[in-house]
Amino acid sequence: MQKALPSSRARQAASFDTIRSARLGLRSSATQLAVLRRAAEVAHKSLTDFILDSACIAAEQTLLDQRLFMASSKDYQALLDLLDRPARSNAGLKKLFARTAPWDEAAAPATASSETTTSAPAKKPATSRTPSRAGPLVNARA
């Protein structure tokens, strides 16, 4: 069984408590070194800490994104059995897909049961490009 990788917070805590004894050597261009130094400065880290943290994050992501998964024949067969099962009804998903998407609600004309339909086209609400807590577009009502 594969061990789970530590969380970023646990990894950061471990990096401060761990004595570094292994040595890594690498070569870079002057431009790459300048970028790394600037990024480390912005992150308020030493160059070594910045490079190690960035490399470890990239390594973990690479390991998590692997496309080949090893499994025993028993586990593989269990997965195939699950995939071959007929789909079951899911009331929660049906309810979710029946709802109007939030971005479509603003475009849909509001109708009340007592209103009568007219041939006049529905007005689109005016929008403002002013950012707000609700999101990038805010309805401006006149």
C-alpha cells in the first residue's frame, strides 16, 4: 500500500525541523538564477529553501498526477466490477441538474403567476464592471 504524501503544512513544518545532510548540485543560466533569486526574495525565503520547496511541490504533483497505477489483480478486478455495474438513480444529482445555473438565472426573465405575457422584449439588467464581494459583475438597478 502506498503511503500518502504529507500535506503542505506538514511538509513545511518538517522542512524546518529536519537537518539537511544530502547535497544537491545544479547548474543554471544567469537569467534562471536571477529569476530564482527574485522569486525567493518575494517569498521571503532563502534561495535554498525556495528551490527545495518548489522542487518538492513539483515532485509531489508529478507523483500525484501519474497515469499508471499499480494494483493487485484482486483490486483491479474489484475496480472493473464497480465500473461494469449499472448506474443507480441518484436523487441528489437529478435535483442538481434540474436547477437553473446561477449564471443563467440572471438571463432568464422573471415571471410571476399573476403576470400576463406581453410581446415586448425583456430588458437585460445593466451590469457594472465594478468588482464586489459578490463577484466581478454586479447588477446595477436603475
